[in-house]
Amino acid sequence: MRMLINVPETVVADALRGMAAAHPELTVDVERRVVVRRDAPVAGKVALVSGGGSGHEPLHGGFVGPGMLAAACPGEVFTSPVPDQMVRAAAAVDSGAGVLFVVKNYTGDVLNFEMAAELAEDEGIQVAKVLVDDDVAVTDSLYTAGRRGTGGTLFVEKIAGAAAEEGAPLERVESIARRVNERCRSFGVALSACTTPAKGSPTFDLPPGELELGIGIHGEPGRERRPMMTSGEIADFAVDAVVEDLRPSGPVIALVNGMGATPLLELYGFNAEVQRVLGERRVPVARTLVGNYVTSLDMAGCSVTLCEVDEELLRLWDAPVETPALRWGR
Amino acid sequence: MGEGTGMTETFGVDFLVRWLAAVAEAVDREADRLTELDSAIGDADHGANLKRGFAAVTTILAEEPPATPGAVLTAAGRQLISTVGGASGPLYGTLLRRTGKTLGDGDRVTREQLAEALGSGVAAVSQLGGAQVGDKTMLDALVPAVEGLRASFGAARAAAEEGALATVPLRARKGRASYLGERSVGHQDPGATSSALLFAALDDVARTEGAS
């Protein structure tokens, strides 16, 4: 597998150096692996801190900036960051109004953020946590580590980040983040496995002519393998899985997300099919976002996330945001 | 050195340091196999992560040599938490940290004391990760290994290796492998496999001391 890298060991550090050069509006500590918005701490405002394994770019570093995250902690590829990073990030962004940790529900992320929250509280920082677990492909929560955090993370970070930017207090920002998570559902499909730099070969074998349904974002195999389907058939399957679980009674925001190696041409075509299915299911769509936002290295495929919104959540979604990957309204 | 021929053998700081150095070597040697196992049912990073962590442990123990066996394990655990990430960082870090704390500040420890302390370390891992024996996790090797250590270093090694092998037919109920459901059956758990390396290294170091 050919990769645009120097050596696997420096992939994350190299990317952070490049990010620092491209985005002077961010403070990037390459050594300690923390990305912080340059004007932090912002007086009187709650700060959102997220993080997770690298390989999902632009998540999370690309979502740092006014109206979204105050800081992000990138781990090694597909490996949760360590507590030291999160404590450092929290200390850098806390204005005294408190910090909200946005944690995707994976065992490693949960354990490291829990340890970090204790350590940050020891340093006098008020910390709240919200767990993102929007992936409906995990049906058996009792006998697994629970639903995974995937595309819903973008909604939690955007909408709760907007509430923080407006000056909402910590418990309010936390309750909005929880509400967003409760109203988000996702389903992902892989057309190819991804290749981690450390391994150098695909993380699972997907024979030609087959696809993997219900994948996560770490190159872990999904729940079911089927013969290749058309874009329309995939949209039927994915949207049905999401809608049957969410059962929305009002309008939704739709995220049609690429896993990294699927061209926008295909993603827009897929979005047309997603909108068709939503129309057939009589689900009104308030906003749509199409692009590569929560990726899995070079995996080909897509995910669909729906977030059911009320007036307040839609207003916060539309509020200005100014980050490397998401930017509107200013 | 193991001291006290004819009476209960005891082990000092150097023994614990050599154990962790042997673990670092074993993890380095087996990194590709651990990663291979992890790519079947996880996310293909277990080897690389542990390699980085135990290399950092070796460095810190050389730079700031702790004064007691307990302090060796506590420092090693803290270092793993700070460098590994993922689930294995907090879990292995907690295992060593809690074991070190339970050992207290004595200069020498017996095998029985080490087994006792590791028992509390393993209990802390179980509590942190919420897993039990049979969930296809590192506990499937750790729990029998600690029991074996009460008898001998060799018994601990054998029990850990047997425990790791016994994860093959199990269905994962914790961690990333659990998302596969039935498809996790037929694969050996990478965490149980690396846990077995810990006890193989311990047995190797004990043998060079002439201890059993």
C-alpha cells in the first residue's frame, strides 16, 4: 500500500506540524499533541474539549475554533489520546466557566477521559462529560461495549459549541449536548477496508464484489457482509436502519459523510438517494451536510447520520462557526 | 538477586526492573503478532501501542530508578497511562500501579506477596473495564495467572498461556471486538495474549535467578 508519509511513527506529528502551518488561528502543540483555538481561554465562556484517535480527520482538530471546540487532543492512529493531553487542553481553555469533555463511546476513550476528568478536577477545573453513542449498527448493547460514537459527534460538537459560544453555563451546555446525542443516529457502510500506517495492509479482507454493512470508524469489520449494492439500495438500507431506531416526529438535519476514499461525486449521488428515501418515509429535512467529516483513513464508503432538531437546536446549528473544516454564518 | 537459600526467596528492585525490561523485549519481539491478532477482531494497533508504552517504561526506570519494588511498578504503571492511550494504557497502567501500591514500601517481596498484590491489580482492572473472566479480554489470562503464581512462576506462565488460548472459542463481550458479535469467535484475544507475555517474561527472569 503506497502512502504519502515519511515513516509510520511520525504520521501524527507530521500532520500536526502541517496543520499548524496552515492554520495560524490555532495554537498547535506538536510535542504534547493539543490543538487549541488561539484566543482561548475566552472570558466567561464554557470550553468544549474533545479528542480521540487520529485517522478520522477533520474530526476533531478540524473542528477547533469559534462556535465549536475550544481544544482537541489527537491520539495515535485509532488510539485514544492519554489523560495528560486532555488535562493540558482543559487547563489551556478553561476560563473559570468550566470544560465539557465530548467523548466518543469507545472503551479506550471513555477510560482515558475519565482519568483526565479526575485529574483536571484536582487542578480546580470544573469538568462535565458527554458520551456520544449514535451508531445504530450496534444492536446488542447489553453484550457489547455499547453503541459507538460516529457521525453524531459532529452534531454534538457543533450545536453544544454554539451554545457555549453564546455564553450558556456549563450545565446548560452539557444538557444540550446530551439532547443532541439522544436525537442522533448513524449507520455506516464500507466498500473497502482501511489501511493503518503501522500495519501497512488493509485491516480486514473484503472480497471484490462485496460490501460491509454496519461498520465503525476504526477499520473494524462490520456486522454483516453482502454482495455489492447500488447507491440507491445502500441508501434504502442505511436510512431505514437510522429512521427505524430514531423514529423522528419532526425535522432532521442529515449528514451524508464520506469515510475518506469515496469521491464527492459519489457522495452527492448518494445524498440524492438518501433524500429520496427520507421523502418516501415522510421525514422532513431541515438542513443537509455532505462531505468527508468523520472519516476512517482511506476507507471507501459512507455513513448517514440524522439529528432530529427542534427550533433551538436548529438555531444553534445555524449559528456562526469558524473552524478549518466547518465554517459558515460570519 | 533472589536471596535466602533454604528459606523463602525474596526479590528486590533489580528483579522487578529486569522483569519489565523482559516484558519490553517480548512486546517488541511479538508486536507484529499482537497487531495481527488485533486486526482480526480489533483495530490493528495493540502491538505498536504496547511497544511504545513499555519502551517508555524502560526509559523512565533507567532515568529515575525507584527505591522499592512497589515504586518500580507504580512508576511503570503511571508511565503506561501517560504514553499508551487506547484501552490498554489505562488497563495495563492500572494493573501495575495498583499492584505497586499494594506491595507498599518494603525493600524485598516474596513470590506470594507479588501474587497477592497482582491479585488486587487484576481486581482493579476488572473494575475499571467492567469485564469478567469469559468476556474474551486480558482478564482471561490474568486471573488464572495470578492463581498460578501462588504455586510457582512456571505455573503462572502456563496458566496465562492456557487462558489466552482459551479465548479463541469465546465471543467478545467487552472492548472493540464485542461489536463483531459471533464473528469474534475463533480468534485469540490480543489483550489476553499480551497479558500472557507478562507472565512468560516473569518466569524467564525468575529462572535466571534460579527461583521457582
